[in-house]
Amino acid sequence: MRWTGRAEGDARHRREGPARSWPEVVERPVFWLRQVHGDEVVVVGHPSDPPVREGDALVTTRADVALGVLTADCAPVALASPEGVVGAAHAGWAGLAVGILERTVEAMRSLGAGRVDAALGPCIHAECYQFAATDLDRLVGQFGDSVRGTTSTGAPSLDLPAGVAAALERAGAHLVRCAGECTACAGPPGSANRYFSHRARRETQRQAMVVWRA
């Protein structure tokens, strides 16, 4: 599993570009999604499957393919099991609300996964993610008070990493790695931000996370 940032350019228009520079995936076709902030999980069963389908997560048992998701502030989540099932999910607040991570874990288990471990890539964090009170209360009702945060200016906010962790726990999966970087503010003071952010800067560019079986 690897992800890109600002330095690698806009992955929305160069989806194959970053991955093709990584020796681990150079021989694998990379599958992508038309992401809609829903709960649809796409199963990749063969390298000849359609390369782009509508959904917000991909899962596979194959070692000869790779799975990719695009994000700016939403959470890119990589999932894997000892049985050789892997997944990649795009989880923003709307995806969390409709259960995209739970559906992804269910799809992996339907393919033979037992224990499912997950890694969270760069996404927006609570200090930069002011959030509407009604929607925040809805997510607190689903995932608990851990998702209720405060921005750096004291406004109510959503703690998206906490929401990812809570959704995975509810699905019986384990968050074992977290990038710990906020897409809105990561980077040395005074320098260009390390990641694209729609929320902070209205940028339309995207990062990519690519997942594959070792």
C-alpha cells in the first residue's frame, strides 16, 4: 500500500502515473472507481474486469491486480487479511454514515477473510474540519462521542480518523496504522501544503492510495 501527495501531481488525471513508478505494482493493472460517497463495494475477480466502476470500495483475492482510490480530504483506507483478501475504501463523512467501511469488511469476509487489519492514509483532521451540528449529532449517534471534535478556532468539528476507527471496530476490524497527517494543514510552516485539500483550499486535485497483495 502506498499513497501520493502534492509532489506527485493530480492523481485524478494521472491515475496510472504514480503507480507505474512503483516497482511493486508495475506489472499489475490498477482498478479505480467512479466514487459517489455511497456504500457500493466492487469485487475485482480478474485482471480483465472493467478498469473503472461505480462505487466507493474495491476488494480482491488476486495477487495480480492493484486497487486504487482517490481522495482530497476524505479518508483512504487500506484493508488486508492473512487469508490474502485486500481492499481499498474511500470514506468521507457521507460514506461513514451509510456504512462503507462495514460493507467493505463484509465483502472481504465473503471472500474468505478472517481477521481484517486496516491502515488509514492522510485525511482531514478535526482541527480543520468545521462541521454542521445536525450532521455531527447524527454521526455521534452512530459512532459515539469520539467523533465529536473542535477546530483550531473552537468550532464544532468532525474527527474523521476517529470515525474511521469506530466504524472499523464496529465491523470487527482493527485499525493498525494511521498516517497521522491532515490534508488541510500538513507540511512545514511557511511551505506548500503536502496534500491537496478541497475543504481548506477548494482544490480540485486528488491524491491516490493504491493497495495490492504482497
